[in-house]
Amino acid sequence: MRKKVLSGTRPTGDLHIGHLIGALSNWVKLQEDYDAYYFVADIHSFTNNLSTDKKNYYYSIVKDMLAAGLDPERSTIFVQSEVPEHAELATYLSMATPLSWVERCPTFKDAIRDLKAKGVVTRDSRGQDSKAGDEVQENVVSVGLLSYPILMTSDIVLYDADFVPVGKDQMAHLEISREIVRRFNHLFGETFVEPEGLLTKFPLLLGPDRRKMSKSYGNCIALNDEADVINKKVMSMITDPEKIRKDDPGHPEICNVFTYHKIFGTPELDRISAECASGELGCVACKRNCAQTLSKILSEHQEKRNDLSDEEIRRILDRGREKAREAASAKMDKVKKNMGLII
Ligand code: TRP
């Protein structure tokens, strides 16, 4: 039997190139060796974003998943809220989870700090993570935000996922998931598989301004950006601060543009590196080349996206929901049986 992997992404914005090289390309590789479950974590998205205008993102995200290479024949692709067992199991799990475990979760503390700084996003009509004037409620920390690791645990154990590909920031949650599973199994008998985090190793991709690529910084290169937008963003990239004039010797090893060349596979890397260092290659020409590399990759990605209609995505999600519910409802029967509930 193949081992299972599971991961999710929130529908709070269009995906960007950081998601492509971080999560998506890894998900695509994993589907070769594992039974893979990938879902749109729409219930999760309400922990810090109460916008009711997220529908377009579902389709956009699933199109990006498929364009990146996920195969709905092999991977089960679905929407969290369409499988009600996620919310149902979270309620049962919450009974076996000590309050202190979720209270001391480091990301909970960080999230409270963020919310205090930014405010919860409410019904911003653009569905964007922005301060929308008086639509923003300040300082609202919901019970849902506190219990977020429990819902995440439910997502994982409902399918007996053995591995969860996550970034470093999610590792603390996965530790809580493992603790919840151990405690539940101890209290009610062997019910769930204890999941393991698969720390995804990928190169850190900074935005053009060298800060972490993030929607709230407005420094993302989106997977659906057009060539002229990509061009503008790449041309604005901060390069080696010591290379002021074209013929100053540069240091590719510390230059963000060179990192992009490496990650996205611009040809003749060695030549670029040598000519930057010797002062033959100026930053403007180098960035133009980088914009070309990115535009080529993204235009291929977009071509694949554009071949997918919303109706087709809906069909894929319907099929994913059926497959997911089959596994989820069998698991719920086992949970109820072990907890001594009537079934
Ligand atoms: N926590 C992830 C995020 O914030 C999404 C997510 C929800 C998830 N449930 C999960 C990831 C279960 C892995 C496993 O984007």
C-alpha cells in the first residue's frame, strides 16, 4: 500500500511564484510516490480573513495546481468545506485537546500580534488582505483562530495521512497534531495514524524588494502576471548594492536576480556569473534576461491554465469530493465507534 500525503492551501489570493517553487512543484513530485490529497483550505481561511468574496480564488488555485502538473487521476483534489467531516471531526478532537496546547502554540501568539497590527479582514469586496477603511474590525481574535491547529489535525487524520509537506512555519502545528493523535489514541483506542512533517527544502525566494514574498507587502510576482507586469517587477529588483555602474564588478552570490536565474533556469549561468563579476554585464541587461526567463515559464503555465474551464475544475472538484468523502466517512464511523457513540 502506498503511503499517503496531504496538504492544503488557503483561498485568500492568487498564487505567486514562491508557491510554485515552494509548495506546488513539491506536491507534483510527491504524487509520483504517494497517494496524495490536496485541498483548498477554505474553512481555515476564515481564521484571519472574513471576506465572503473568495470564490474566484478556488478556481484560480486549482487551475494553478493542475497547470503546475497535479494530475486529478492520481491526486485527490477537493475543497475542505465540501467534506463536512473535517468540521465534524474537529469538534470531537477538540474534546481530547487540552486548552494549554493550543494557547501556547507559537503561531497563535504571532497571529494575535499580526491581527492587532492589521485588524481582521472583513467583507472587503475585493477579497484582499488589505485594510478596507471602516470595514476592518480591530483586534478580533476568534475561537476559530485558537482552535486552528485542531482543524488542521482533523484535515490530516481524516485520511490517515502519513506525511504532511509543510514549510518551517507549520512545523509547530504538526507537532500539536501528533500530540493530539497520541492522546486521542490513548483515550479512545487506536484510531488515527500519527502524521510526520515533510519539511520541504526549497530555495528562499525573496520579492523584488528583497523582503519575503507576501501579499501583504505587495511584492509578489503572481502566476497569472502578464509579460509586461513581470518585466516591470523584475526591472525594479534590487541587485548587488556595490554594483552601481554597469561596469562595476558585481557579486552574483549575493544578488537576488542571480538567485532567480538559478531557480528558474536561465541558460548560461556560468557566463552570467563571470560577466557580472568582471563588469562586462550590467544589471539592466541581466534583469532583462531574467524577465525573459520568468515570462517564458509563466506564459507556458498560463497557457495550460487558460485551457481549463471553470466547468472542468468544478467536475474535478466534484470527483475529489466523492473520493475524499468516502475515506472521511469511513474514518468518522471508526471515531464514533471508538468513542462509544451510537452509530
Ligand atoms: N495551514 C495551511 C495554511 O495556512 C493550510 C492547511 C490547512 C494545511 N490544513 C492543512 C496544510 C493540513 C497541511 C495540512 O496555508
